[in-house]
Amino acid sequence: MKFVMYGNNLNNSKEYFKYDGKYKKEISFPLGGIGTGCIGLGGNGRLLDWEIFNKHNKGGFNGLSHFAVKAELEGKAIDTSIFIDKDEKKYLYYSKDCSENLINDNHRESHIYGLELADNLTSIKSKPFLILKPEQDWEKITGNECWWNEGPIVIKNNDLYYLFFSANFYNNQTYSIGYATSKDPLGPFKKNRSNPLLKSIYISYRGERRTIISGPGHNSFTLSPDGKELFIVYHTHMNAKSSGEKRQINIDRMGFRNDSTVYINGPTIALQPLPSDGGDYYNIALEARITSSSTKKGYNLKALVDGEYGFNENSIKHDWVSDGEKEGAGSALIGVKKNLLIL
């Protein structure tokens, strides 16, 4: 990237500064904001200077931000996303759409590919690598004509790469989110056995099964203003009963367990506490000192302050349970408003 400085004469000066390599980190172009904040575009392509709620934050960096990129390959490439690693290497992920990916005469599949980008983000450094394709049983329940792996996005935690993706048909209640992990940004990735992470929620009411949350899928990530809480952002169907193309935005807290698996406190459609340091709220749970009179064997008191609420069946063994209580009877410390404790 080159920025030209013309001095006092805008037409005749030939002087210029060129920012390259590591110096790209040192520049930022303000993109403006609406009322409550602003953001800047760094010379290395990152979004910088996150200033939210009118708080000064020059140099602030949200490591989960990315550009929404539209990339097409004769109609075959959809759902692109960019991941920038700590070493400044850049990677592009996309789905080869099933409409153009015929496996045999009666079957099509959407596959996920990844490649390394050049520093300018407009040219590539490697060939595309096939990373994921439909293999697990939950990815095949829409029918045999088409199977989907789409909506790829990568996040890194403790040197492990997590690739989140969606499977099944997007306007169907079977649409769900899973993830796979790898030690390399281009794989091989291994899908988690507990997939899907997010799926439709059903309840039984007077003998009838009712859908209350339909088709969670195609996610991204963001952080709380103080960087202490991680959120997953995704969409669900506005009409849970009929599903369809009309969708709404959902956001839930998420995190990584000590065994490197992922938890999500969702899916939800209800109001939630504000993010930590969002207005008058901040989350003390991750720093709180706690004690208990008893803890059931096989459970850990730290589960009260790990950010996981025990939201679904995959979280039961990660709850805190006192001695003498049954599984699923755990609690969680979730936050405070000023000096008022919320449990």
C-alpha cells in the first residue's frame, strides 16, 4: 500500500511515503461511525481503532473482525471469509456450492476449500485445498439429493485452529452449525464428534412437538468491549414453524474448555445481559474467588466461573454439582451490574 504526500502543492509534488512490511501496522484510515463509535482500516487490512460507546480506544484491535468478501468462481464459490494469523499470513476460506459440484448423476455436495492469500488480499499464494465435505450423519438429514458444508469461518485459540461451518439446507429446520479443528490453518481438519454445536430447539406441548428456534447457521464472532467475553453471531429463521428464507440475527456467549472443546450458551432468542464493560455491566465471573461446602465427585467448582451455563446436554458434565445433588442441578455465576450480583 502506498500513500502519497503532496505537501503544499497538490499537483506538482513528487514526494511520497511508502508503508510496507511491518510498517503497515502503523497506519490507519478512519472509516467513520454512526453516533456511538467509529473504526479504522489498517494498512495491513485489519479493522483497527474500535471506539464503541464513545470510549477512546486508538490502537484498539478486535482480532475477530474481518471483511465480508464476495468472491466468485463461475458461480461456484460462496460464503468466503478471511483469517489473518498471528504471523500476518492471510487465508481465504470458501464453499464450492453444490449447485455446481456434481458428485454423480443424482447427488451434489457443497465442499469447503481454503488457500493462502498474498499480503495485498487480492491475489493468491497457494492452490485451493479441500478442507471439509459432508461426512457426519447429522449433515445428511435433509435428503440424498444434496449435502452441504458451507459458511466457513476460522478462529484460533491456544495454537489450535477452529473451523466453524454450517450443514444441511439453509431454509430448513435441519440447518445447523458444527466445527472442526486442526494444528494448521489449511488442515487436515477433524470434525468434532459432538457436532452439531447449534441446532433447532423443539419442545413438547400438549403432545405436540413445537419448534421454538429454527435453523441456526452461518456464524461469525465478536468480542465484548473489554475483550473478556467471546460471542458467536449467527442467524435463525424468523418463523420457527415454517422456517423459510426470512432470517434474524442471534448472538450468544461462547468459549473454549480446558480440553479444547467448544461450548456455546445457546441457541437463544431471549434478551441477555450486556457484554462485559458494556455500559454499567461487567462480568466478574471469570475473576471471582469462590468456595463451596461440598462438590460432587467428578465435578469441579471452577465450573461456576468458566462462562459456561450448562445450556444443553453437552454441558452437563461441565456443570458444578454439590454433593448429594443430581446431574444437571448446577448453577453459574454470570455477571454483575455495578454492585448488584446476578446469579
